[in-house]
Amino acid sequence: MTVWRWMVSITLLVGVVFLADLPSSAQDKKDDKAAADKKDDTKKKDETKKTEEKKVEEKKAEEKTSAGSDFKSFDEKSGPFYQTVKTSTTQVMKVQGQEVKQVQDQTFTLGWTPKAKSGEDYVVVQKILAVKMDIDIAGNKVSYDSTATNQPRNPMTEFFQALVGSELTLTIDKELNVKKIEGADKLVEKLSQGNKQLEPLLKSILSDDALKQMAVPSWGAYPIAGKKNWERTSDLKLPGIGTYKTTYNYTQESDEKVKIDAKLTYSAPGADRGALPFTIKDGSSLTTKNATGAATLDKAKGRITDSKMTMELEGNLKIDVAGMETDVNLSQTQVTEVKASDTNPVAAPAKK
């Protein structure tokens, strides 16, 4: 009992001594902690300030290299420019053991005239200045050249003639996306004058949305935000034909060169055949085998001087014609070349 009380007394004594010394030690530690906290706060503030300054500098650099300050093609002060767009397509369809080959060479000469900007948006008039077509479908040939006189007439002559001189007005934002397009109705009306039966089909193919999607690849390879890598996606929905979703990946390899990689996926329209005499039931296997290209930049003029894109498609389609389903194997190679110029490349009409 005495020993127990002794142990308790010693324990209590140690506790009293500890408690007596505690305020002094705690205060010292508190002072040390306050100094450390103050140092940490100062360090954090410095780091935060540097981070914010870095963000500001990065934003300034991005704004400096953005489309609004670098892309000049649609600037009113730059004046009009021209593009020659040549597309060569070789298509092979195999139907019930028979092979149908189609070869097309088409060249469009386009004039682009920038108008006064609407806020931050560009307003540009696109005009078709010339059309040249050479089409061979299973040995049946059709040719047309708007720059030549004494054209031999063919079933497509009036259609091709109507294309020349057609205009569209595009409103394009600073990220180079088409916000609005005007003139599509007049274009459809003009193209269907010789054959009113074509009007429903043309309205579906040349809808505002379709024309917007078709226009963007003309300048999509131009850097728009100071990035070395960027992406654009095009969803082209054509009633009765289906939906083409194309993803373009761009890589700027130098100040003058941009590499282009693309991937296309196709979705059939199902029962919605639009104005077509057949229905595409399935096309899930139709996709790109190879789709690559490159563009050359002219930073001084703020435009693409030339580009070349090759796209290969392969796959099967299931088509319903008057209730009868047919399997079609499709293989297609398309090469598109675009060249820009400051002067109109259309020569005076030549006699044939």
C-alpha cells in the first residue's frame, strides 16, 4: 500500500513538473509553427503569383497566334483570291458477280471575295468561275469544259452550265466554322431548271448543313489557335444516302507544312430513302482504308497555298431496290488537290 502510494506520488510529481513546463514549451513551438506557416504562406503566394503570370503569358501567346490575328484569307483588306480544286475518283462496284467501274475527274475554279466583317465573323462570297468534268461509267463517257466553246451536248450539259456563275455567301466565325450560308435555295432552283425531277434530290444533297460541312475542308488545315495538333469533325448527313462522319487530325510539322490524317465512318439512312429510287439498308463495314495528306501554308498571306488529300474507302453496302435486296462491294480511291492564287486562273474560252 505504501509502495503503491509512492508510485502514485512520483507519477503525480512528474505530471506536475510536466504541466508546469508545458506552457513555455508550447509557446516556443507555437512561435516556431507561426514562423513556419508564415514562410509557407509567402512561398505559396509567390508560387500562385508565378502560376497566374504564366497563365496570362500563355493566353497572350495563344491570342497572338489565333486565327483572328494570323488567318488573313477572309480579311476584307486582303482582297479576293482563287482556288482550283481538282478531284480524281476511281470507284469499283461489284454487284452479283459483275464489276462496274466509274472514273471521274472534276475541276472547279472558285473565286472568294471577302466582304465587311460582321462583328468578329467573316463574310465571304464564293463563286464558281469554271467547271471541267470527265466522267466514265462502265465505258459511257460524259465530258464538259465551261472554258471551251462549241461544247458537245450531253445529258448533263445544262446542269454543268448552271453551276458556272453560282454564288454562295458564307458567314464564318474566328475559329473558321461556317455559321450561316446563303444562296443554297437559288442554287438548287438554278440547277433544277432543266429537270424539275432533280429538285427534291438536290435540296437534300445541297442543304445548308451539307454545304457548310463541304466548305470547311477548304481551309481546315490552317492553324487556328497556335497549336501544333488540332482536330476537326465533319458530320455530313444526306437524306436517302446516309451520314458520313469524318475526323480530321492535323499536325503542324513546320511553319510551312501541315500533315493531315483522316478517318471516315458511314451510317446508312435506313428506311429514309429521301428522293432516291433505292434504299441503303446497311453500310456498317464501309470505312477508310487510308486517308492522308498535307497542306502548305503561306503565313505572310495567311492562307493555304496548296494541299493534297488521298482517301481510300472499302466496304459492303446492302441496297434495297423495289423490295429486292442486293449486296454491293465498294472500293473507292479519291485524290483531291487544291491550289490557291491571287489572280483568276480561268483562261479565255477556247474553241474546240
